[in-house]
Amino acid sequence: MKTQPTRRAVLRSALATAVLSTAVLTAGPALTAQAAPNDPISRADVIARAQNWMDRNIQYSQTGTATGPDGVYSWRRDCSGFVSMALKLGPTGLSAPNTTALAGSTYSSGISKANMKAGDYLVDAGNHVVLFHKWANTDHTQFWLYEESNPTDDMNHRIANLSTYAGYVARRADNIRD
């Protein structure tokens, strides 16, 4: 004679299955892990992060911070903080790399301006940095850039003449992955 499980046994079994399922789902690192600063990043992700600040119209500030798209980390709201955010460079917060650090070899390598690709940047140490988006013409004399400019202009996505950036050096972040 076959006996029917009690209601309590059915509930215990369902609870055990739910607990086991939750443990399996939360154990997977890909489901909950946030990419940390300085982790590898694709060019598409760099541009998406830049566009996120553009869409949110993050206001320029050398003393304030704003979060990146994931809302986990924040960066200074000036030109170098913006480029550091787009590239997901650390340290974060007000200690984000400045233009001098971005111009050095700690975070990037020098490249020729002719070889710039989405996510590369142009920097004038101690002055300003802009994020390269794409070429605006086939002669490679104009390009689209993203920048956190100044308190008057804030976020920009615009076409610029490469000749305007003659004193700048082109850099490629070490964590960029093609």
C-alpha cells in the first residue's frame, strides 16, 4: 500500500529545493560580479559608459563625484575623472587619475594619432583630456570626441579638428580589449 506524503513533508521538500536553487544561482560569479576598476574593458563598453554620462548630463566639478553606469563606483566629475570613468580606471572617487597620470605609462601606452580607435584618448598633461569616439571624415582630420569640458559647457559629444589637439598625445589604456 502506497502512502501519500504529508503536507509538512511536501512543504519541506519544496523549501529545500528553493534553498538549493537559490544557492546554485547566487554561487555563479558571472551572475553577481561587478567588473572592478582596471579590469579589462571593450571599446564598445567604454563608449557606452561615456554616453551614459552624456545622457545623464553629468555636471562638471573638480570636487564632486558621479557614479558610472553600474552605480557601484564613482569618479571625479572633471575631464580626467570622466575619461577614467569611461575606461573604468582606478582609483575611483576624488582620487581618480588626473591628466598627468593619464599622460604617463601607469595606465596607458602612447600611440600615433592616426591609429586612434574608439576608447583611446588625447591628453595634454596638466591641462585637458578628451575621449576619442570615431573619425568624422576619411582624411582623419576630424573626429568625434566626448569630454567633460568645464563648468560652462559640461558634457560634450562633438566633432573636433585634429589640428586643434596638436599639443596633445594619443594614448591607449592598458585595460582596453579589442
